[in-house]
Amino acid sequence: MTSRSRSYLRFESLRAPQAVVAALLLTLGAVAADQFFVPTLYSSSPLWATTVCLLLVWRRSDTAADGILGERPLKLSRARISLFLAAHAGLLLTTVSLKTLLPGVTGGFTSAGWLLAASKVSVLAPTLLLFPLGVWRKLARVYTQEGFAALLALFTFLPTRWMEALWPWYSQILGRSVQAFAQLFVPALTYHPGLTPTLVGSELDVTILYSCSGINGIELFQLLFAFMVILEWNRLRKDRALAAYFAGLLAMLVANALRISLLIILGNHGFSTFVLGSHISAGWIFFSAAFLTYLLLVYRHLIIPEVPRLSDPLSFADIVQSPTAG
Amino acid sequence: MKKLPLFVALLTFLILTPCLASADDHEKHPKHHHINATEVSVLGFAAAIIVGGTGYLLLRRRKHA
């Protein structure tokens, strides 16, 4: 590896207190174990939130965290780890007993559904036992942005449940938007509302299923955007990144509407065989292109310009350039 | 932009995925390679992640060069 590529891939990390990293790793392991032993608790959101927090804390390059406990290094006590593990065991037992009391509970906007959702998020609660309250206050002050990013991941990452809940309403908006655009090129196109709206054309009829909702594009965007945020964390304009995240989600939904419109237009202009055989792969190509186009537009606005480093000190002759010398 | 050929190769792979996944009749063309919709989706997702990630890294390199 050349010095240039080493510099390009440099990781100004590992400044985080080991105890904080250990606490997050413990949380990740315990949450995964909870979900393994009681599948009712399964949700990828707590895993994503912990992973995002861990990676961002690890990537943090400044020394703000050095002064969390003054001269005393931050440590995890065995008593607190035991308490943490006991809390997880208690949580598992409670969930199993609730499952016996409330059989057949599934997700949804009902009391039982909310209880189930709360139990899935509650797997993160025992982490609070790993440090005293005073230390948590100091950690919250130092790692405010990392914590906020983790919360964002917890509630918005891979939003299958949100999309499933909104689908009856959103499918109508998507169907109508697609019809409005595609009708400019396929005048005979008619709209048939329903949970899965159908657009009937002269050569090809298209039914918009849940899998066409754009959820795949959103998931792709979230994973790639998270990758960028983790890599750029130390020079990222956090407020702009937050705005760009939500604008990007919206952009992927718009891109999805455009994708379906293009499939309908092509399918009704002699390419129905291609559309039927290749629409899934074509969708991924389209979503990749949409993400890269969006990133190309916003990237430079998200990054704090780099200040030139004086790693190679200037020579005296470089500094004192006499105008008469040349 | 030394990694451009790699990026182009990845894009080509992604674009060729529909050919791998052609929904031909298996009895008519038994020698054709067939994969189902779920496999196409997984393959497409993986390829899209690689293409998107590589595109971002190239952009990052260009901006910080």
C-alpha cells in the first residue's frame, strides 16, 4: 500500500474510551442473544442502532472523550456487568411469560402491537446499568451526535414496518403520481385503485405491488448513506447530513415513481418482453444511478473542506521567496 | 481514476444481470441458466451496494485528491 492510499484510507479513530466501546460491544452481543433465544424480540433496528453508535464512537477522532472521568480511567465493573446480564435474563423471562399470556400478538397499531414494539426496543434498556448515572450524563454530553445518529438508525433504518403500515395510503399516491407522469407518453393509460393499484395500458398492464413501493431503494440509500457517514464522520457537517438524509429518502421515493413510470412507458411502446423479464434488475440499476446522482449533487455540501496539513514542513527557501530571486 | 475500469466492470455485471435472469421457458431452452426472482433481487441488491459504494469511494477520492 502506497503512502498516498494509506493516507486516503486513514482512520483517525481509536480515541474512544475502551470502556465505552466495550459497553457497546456487550450491548450488541446481548441484544443478538436475546433475539436468538426469544425470536419474538427480533428486530434489526436495535442491532443497527448499536452498530451505528459503536462505529461512530470508534471513528470519533477528537480528544473530547479524554476528560470524561478526569484522571480516573473509565472502567466497567464486574458487578455492573452481572447486573446487566441479569436484566437481560429478566427481560427474556418477562417476554416469554407475556407471550404465554398474549398468544398470537403481532405488530400493528394496536395496544398489543405497541407492547410488542416496546419490548423489541427495551432490549437496549439494560445498557443503562453498565455505568452510573453521572457517567451517562458526561457521556451524553460528549457523544450527543453519535447518540442522536443511533436513535435515528433505531427509528428509521430499514423501515419495513413503517412502509407496511403506510402502504394502503401510500400506494394510492404512488399509483396516481405514476399515472400522471406516464399518461403524458401513454395517453390510453387508465388507473384502477386498490391496495395494489393497477395501471392498464394499450400493450401492458402494471399492478403496483408492495415490493414496488420503493422500500428496496430506501434500504439501499440508507446502507450507502450510513457507509458514507461512518467514513466521513470527523469532517461531516452534521446538520446538513441530517437534512440530506431525509431529503435522500424522499428522493428515492420520487426516483421509484419515475422508475415505475419508465417501465410503463417502455412496456407500452414495444418493450413489454424486456420489462416483464428484467424489471427487478433494471430497478437495482436505476436505484444505484439515483443514489450516485444524489450523492454527486450533495456530497461537497456535506463535507468540511480539509485544511492543508504541514506534515512536510516548508523549507526556509519556500517561506522566504524573494521576488528578486526569479 | 485508476479504479474506473473496475467500476465499469461492476456496472457491466449489474447490467448483465437481467440476461442471467431471463424468464425463458425452461423446457424450450433447458441449457439456459435460470434464477428465480428472489435470487435476482439478492444479486441485484449486492451489485447495487458494490456499485454505490465504489462510486462513493471514487467521488471521495476525487474530492480529496
